[in-house]
Amino acid sequence: MSLKPVKIGVIGCGAISNAYFSANKIFEIIDIVACADLMQERAAEKARENDIARACSVEELLADPEIEIVLNLTVPKAHAPVNQAALLAGKHVYVEKPLGISREEGREVMELAADKGLRVGCAPDTFLGDGIQTCRRLIDEGAIGEPVGATAFMMCRGHESWHPSPEFYYEIGGGPLFDMGPYYLTALVNLIGPVRTVAGMSRISFPTREITSQPKFGTIVQVETPTHISSVLEFANGAIGTVNMSFDVQTHSHSCIEIYGTEATLYVPDPNGFQGVVKLGSRQQETRDMPLTTGHPEYQRGAGLADMAYGLRTGRPHRASGQLAYHVLDIMSATLEASTDRRYIELSTTTERPAAIPDGLAYGTLDH
């Protein structure tokens, strides 16, 4: 299938932008033509490094009639305002996770997009990779029977030892839940389906954090959001999952995600990546590695953007959708609310499981 590439403008040229500039060289459907940043010299540097035609101001990028999708790579607290600005400018928008830092922000973005007849896409897109797509296929084929439960663990010591500017990880809209939760929750919704009810407990274990990375070594950060969270999820199909997210754990030995079925257990690889080892085990057959089935090792961050661009050209739904991200945002918001209020939260949102990736796709494509 030969389709006209979709012109992309990038707002936010921080560290994560490198992955998208790399994806621009893999997926033939996307064409990044401009980039902007509050630090215009940083945008100019990224344009030079990645052969992007133009570095410009945010205002100039939004006014460019050639640009169809704005790729929003700003910090979490700027996600919703930039999303809204792009939509008001008549652009579709694809944003790094999370969709917003509150349920209300997410709802406003989705309502504006619907009013304008525009698309919203949102990271993470790691569930489009071989690892989780293989797990999806096994579940859909009945390899584990009926899903009855799941566990997910993302626990580490935080990001201040390696990230050059980690303050936002400890602001509202950060923490392990809003930073890493989208990877795990999106994977779970893709594999099991939407969530119906949430319970949770959380704490701030350390009121301050000291940055030990450069260039801000020694800076003290005030912690504004919970850094150790445990939640229980009731899925719409009746399965029950437990999710543990922490920046307060020195080391652990838990699997990233396990899905428990009536016939077998599925060990899901790290949802922060596109590949990984998939294992399946039962009482009848010992745990074994499963072959990865979709054959797309080239997938990386940017696959969701490319998939949205294909959807824009063909009219089909895109997989890393705003609706999926809004449901995940609702799960995360409800987790913190349940912790504060000491109650179960019945979710007001739902979503469809994204379509599985088909076999036999050519390199750099996401449609036949």
C-alpha cells in the first residue's frame, strides 16, 4: 500500500524526542517537517541532528497549514494545554503519556477533539511490539483459557540518579503511577480488556529527593505525589488484577506482568519495551518460552504515531487512541482517589481493546 506521508510537527525536543526522530526514518507514513521547543536553540539542534527541514516557534508550527499531526512531547503538566492548542489550530494530536495530569484535563481534550472532528493519539505504544502482541495472540487463541487474574510490578529507586532533569517525576502528574503506570495499564487493557472498579492505597515514603545526576547534582526536590502505590483492579470481564508501582524499592524479584487463566499462566515481558521473552506454563506443561509471532523487531516508540497516520489516511481506528489513554488516565486518577477516600471507585469510562497487529506486514509499514 502506497499512501501519502502525513506531515508531522514536533513540540518539545527533550530526551524522548530522539526515539521519534529515529522512527521518522523507519515508518514511511510519517514525515517530520518541523520541530519547536521553548528553548529554540534545542529545537534547532534537533533539526540539524535529524535532518528536519525547519526549527521554529510553537506559534509558527501551529499556524503551518502543511502540518496535519502535532506530536506533543512536552512535560506532563503541559500535555493538556498543548493538546488543546493543537486541536484549536485544526491539527490532530499525538501526545506522550499521560494524556493529562487529571481526569478533567483528559475529558476536556477528548471533548474538544470530538467537537472539532479531529483525532487524538497517545503513548505508550509499546503494546504494538512483538512481545505484547504475541501475548495478545495467545490470549485470543485461548492458550490460557479464561483470564481470571493478573499482577503487575514496576518498582525501582526513582529516576534522580540518572535523569538530567528529574524534578517533574515528583510533581503532580508524575510519580511511578503516572510515569510508568501507562505502560503497564495499557498492556493490561490490551490483553484483558477495560477496567470497571478500582481500589488503592498509596504513600509518599520520602518527602524530599536529592538529585545525584548531572547537571543538577545536589538539588533537593520536594515530593508532591505518592511514590509507592498498590491498587486492585476489577476488569469488566470479571478478572481481578493487582498493580504495584514504586519509586521507593531498592530491589525486587517480581515479574513485570503475569496473566492467570483457567488453563495456564502467561508471563508478559516488560511493557516499557517492544520485545522481550514470552513464557507460558501450566500444570500439564512446564513453563516454556514462546516464539514471537508478529515479526516486527523494528517497532519502537513512534509506532503509535505511525499507526495513527495510517488511520488518518485509510479511515480506520488507530490503536494507541485517545479513548484508550483516557481510560488509563481514569484508572490512575481513581487509584489515587480511592487511596485518599478509602473507598472503591466505579469508573465512568471504558474503551475497546485495540485491534491486534496483523502478520505479514512489510518493513516500516503498519497496514497491508
